Amino acid sequence: MVPHIETPPVGTHLRWDDIAAEPIADGIARQMVVGQRLMVCRFRFQPHVETAVHSHPHEQITFVEKGRVRFVIGDQTRIASAGDVLCFPPGVVHGATILDEEAVLVDVFTPLREEFLKK
Amino acid sequence: MVPHIETPPVGTHLRWDDIAAEPIADGIARQMVVGQRLMVCRFRFQPHVETAVHSHPHEQITFVEKGRVRFVIGDQTRIASAGDVLCFPPGVVHGATILDEEAVLVDVFTPLREEFLKK
């Protein structure tokens, strides 16, 4: 299976349960829904996974669907859990550390993270 | 309470449970998270509510969080339920009819739906 990376035709109707989850690093799997200038990535993280602090010119809004996550955002640290929403303006350095249970995060980006679309 | 409509500062960390739900029509309440070019609107619909078929130049991706919804998208009809994701390219006419239980939809837009920000 390959992730869904085509620009969606009119009426595109997907289910998370049917979208391939691509392992992208130890303990991290990613599902994608890709529009024209909107991209949604749903990540499943094993406990204690840490993502490198990074930044990108894309704006990001993240929903915590499951689990607890310690985010570094600029010079701040935030502990987030299910039902939380975090805003990452373009260019702000950020990183995430998954706490003691599996976590699911839904990241929305604009524009597309083109580097995620390369095979 | 007023909806959250300011451009979020770095480290903005919200909880859906704390974001004001604004009644915008009979049986429809809307919460908003507003970024620079990303906007998230979470709608709670009473059963059987129908939204007018409409279109907008903004791209939209919708997550069904709860309930069952019949969408019209262009010339197609789709029945969607929790866990579904639908893509609405810019300019495509669409509308929703809530079926027999309360529904919660999360709509992501780019750019901002400026008309939603007017008092």
C-alpha cells in the first residue's frame, strides 16, 4: 500500500481506517490526506518517542487525538492531551516527546509539506 | 464568551472544551481556532439539520468526529460517519444533512473564512 498522495478529486471521501500508515521512523507511522494547499498527517507514536526540534515555513495546527505529549514550541514547553489544539506559526521551532502511552496526533499544514510526498 | 479569533501567538495551546461555542443558526454551534492562513471550525449539529448548498474559494477538508452526515459534493452524494475525511476543493458546491443523531464536524480551511470573523 502507498499513502494517499494524489490531489483529491471532487467528492474524495476517505476513512482513516483505510488509509495506509507508512512507517517513517522507529515508533512513528504516518497517514496522509493531501489536498491542493491543505495537507493532513495523522501520526501514531509509540510511547517515549521524541521528534527532533525542527522548524518549517509551513503553518501547522495540531490536534491531540490520543495520549499525552510534551511539546517544545519556541521557548515554551506544553503538556498536551486528547482534545487539545496547538498552533505552530510558520518558522517556529518545535518538537514533541511522547509520554508514557501511545499517542495519535493530527497535524494540518498549509501549504503542502512537499518533502513528505517524495517516494 | 467570544470565539477565539485572534491570530494565535507562539505556543498557543487550546482545548476544545474551553473554546466558546457560538450558536450560528438553529441547531448549529461553531467553535473556531484561527491561525494565519489556517482556520479550524468545529461544528456541533442537532439531528436533521440541513446546511444550504454553497461554495467558497477556500479549500476545505472535513473530519467527521461524531454522527452520520449526508454530504452533497458537486454532483455526488456521500454518507459519512465518524472517522471519515472529506476533501472539498476550492469552488465546489457542497452541503450537508445531518442524519438521526447529533453530529460533530471539524472543518479545516485555507485561507481564513474572513466572513466568520466578523462580529
